[in-house]
Amino acid sequence: MGERLPQRRGLAELDENLPVEVQRCAQRLRELHARMGLPSYEVAERLSSDGMSVDKTRLSKFLNGREVPRHALAARFHQVLAEEEGTQVEPREVSLTRRLMYEAARASGAALKVREHKLADAAEAIEQERQRTAEQLTALNGELEAERQLRRQAEEELKDLSSRTEEQIAVLQAQRDAAQRRIDELQDQVAQAEALLRLQSSEAAMMSRAAAETAAELARWEQAPPQAAVLNVIAERFVEQVAQWRDQDEDQTAEAAIEHLSQTEPLTTARAIWYQFNTSRRMFDQQRMMTAIARFADPLELYRSAGMVSSGKIHSSDWTGNLLFALADHAPPATVRRFHKAARERHNTQLVAALNRQLVERQSRAARKALIKDSPALDEDLKAWRRETAKERASGIAFALLKPFVLPIFYFFNRRERRKREKQEAAAQAGEQT
């Protein structure tokens, strides 16, 4: 065998100044990585899942101890290793890796990841308890049914006393009474087990929500886009808090929170909250949210969020229609101009026309004059749209005025043509009969 080539320093050596727990975790991950026998970029790609993005650089940080992985990555490491070795994932090995990650997170002061590990461990323990309770409940129900069957058998046999001796009757009565006592005991145990199972299910749901909230904070801390489920949790919490402020007449606090969120959070978060306001039937706060979005959001992000333009009535759940309303009513001129420019450059004629219509219908002449001052393209589009609208309106008026005169003439010529065709068809039929 040839001499083994030395690995690069970045992956071969750990910083001795790192806490011992971090070094142990990194060494564990390096051993798993070495057993995979895959290039780092492929391992990173296969580790990326469940909303967590891992690239080659981040994988390197895991292996040299500069970053502690998230809880879910322990299972992903072992899943990739099992796929390469053609084996099954060993739960004990996964547990060992998770324990090393947890200890490393505590030693390095990664408070959010420590919380994530604690919640995951607690959720797993609760789920195991819930499964044991469910199994116990199944067994109790089975035993309860068996005792009821014994009681029914004893009662059936006691119906015919003529062929029984007193001793046999006493035995049957004792069996019936013993079965009844056991049934009473089992019914009480079943009721307790059912209550315990409900509590454990509720606790599991609470843990799931806490885990989603923690994942959202971790995603924000890592500057990664949160998943849809995480966004829903954030939106529900925010809407509940705003509703509580409104109920307590703390309207200024609610307004300030809406504006602050629109200025500091990504548009994806603000949009999820806008939809949640609609789902919760809080239309006033939904409108306030859209106003804040139009005022503070990035115009290019607003354009990317716009969908198909509705030609009919704008509904409360129509994001694009309500967005155009808010842009015309509340957005700074610079935002409107940049939004229009983005739509025009991409030849989104329907969106441009819809925006122009709202600007003309909802803004004063002075506001439009200030808006088009630094945008010749917007000025040209608005003038063209107004000319087309004027033509359509003039055509409509002309038709309405001429309708009483034109329609009778049209009907006269239409009837004459119809009668002429009928005569021709009758003549043709007569010729065929002869």
C-alpha cells in the first residue's frame, strides 16, 4: 500500500482551545464522515433537508468544531452513513451522537440549540409515554371485555335454576359478583388511562408547537428562510397577541407592533401574518397590515409576491388586488415607481394596467403629478391607459345614445335576411319533392 496522504489542516486538526465537549462532538462527526467515503460537497447536499441548508463550508465547521449541528442533523448523518454502508440506522448510535451534540451546545453557549435538544428529548419521552399509555389502554379494554363476557356467561347460566344445586348456584353468583367487581376496577382504570392519554396528547401538541417556535427563532438567528409550518406558528402567535392588545384597548401598541414587524421581518413573514389575520376574521388588522407592508416592504419583493390579476371583485383573501389598493393609497412614490418599473421591464401588461387603474381611480391629480415627476415611463403608461379608458367610455356613451335608433334598423335587416333564407329553403325543398 502507498503512503497515506495527509489531510488538509482545516479538517484534520481540531483547535485545542475548544471545550472538550465540542472536540468530542467534532471527532464523532469526523469519524462518521470518514466512514461515508464521500466528497464533502455530496455529504453536505444529502444532509440538507427539513428546512436546514448545509453547504461544504458549513460541513467543514461541523467537522472542525467551529459550529455545533442542529438536533435533526444527528439522524441525517447516520441516515447517509447507513445508505452508503447498506445497513440500518442504529438508534443507540444516533442517541450517542445527539448526546455529544447536546453537551457540545451547552459547552459552547449555543442557548437556542440547547433548547432545541431539550425540547426534542422531552418530546421523544412524552411520545414514548403516550405510546405506553395507549398500549396499556388497549390491554385494559381487552381485559374489560373479557370480564364482561364472564359476567354475561354467569348471568346466562343463572337464568336456569331448576337444574342447579344450591352449591352450583352459589358458585355462579360468586363468579358473577367477582366479574362485576373486576369490571368496576377496570372501568376506573380505563377512565384514568383515557384521561392520561388526552393529557399526554395535549402535552405532545404543546411540545410540537414549542419546537416549531424554537425552529423559527433558530432560522431567524441563522438567517435562513423559515418553513411554511414555522411561518404559520409565527403568524398565529402574532395575531393572537395583536388581538389581545386590541381587547385591552392598547391600540397604539398593536399599531406599533404591526409597523415594526413590517420594517424588520422578511415579506414572507409579513404575508403569512396578513393571511392569518384574514383567517381569524380580523379584517381591520388585515388592512392595517397591508398598509404597513405597502409603506415599508421592498418594492421588488412586493412585485415578486404579486400573482395573477383578478378581473372581478377583489376579495379579502386576494393578495395582489389588496396590494395594488395599498400601493395606490399608502405606498411612498418611490415604491410605486419601482414596482411599476419591475412589472414593465418584465412585460407584465396585466399588472401594469391594474396598477394604472388603481392609481387613476384612487389618487388625486396632485398625488399622481408628484408620482410621475421622476418617472417618464409611468407618466407615459398612465396617459396611455387614460386615453384607452376615455375611448372605451366614449364608445359606451355613443352606443347608449345610438341604441334606440340603431337597434330597430339592425332588427329590421336581420328579420329580412332571415325571411329571405326561409323562402330559399322552402323553394329548395319544393324542388326536391317535384
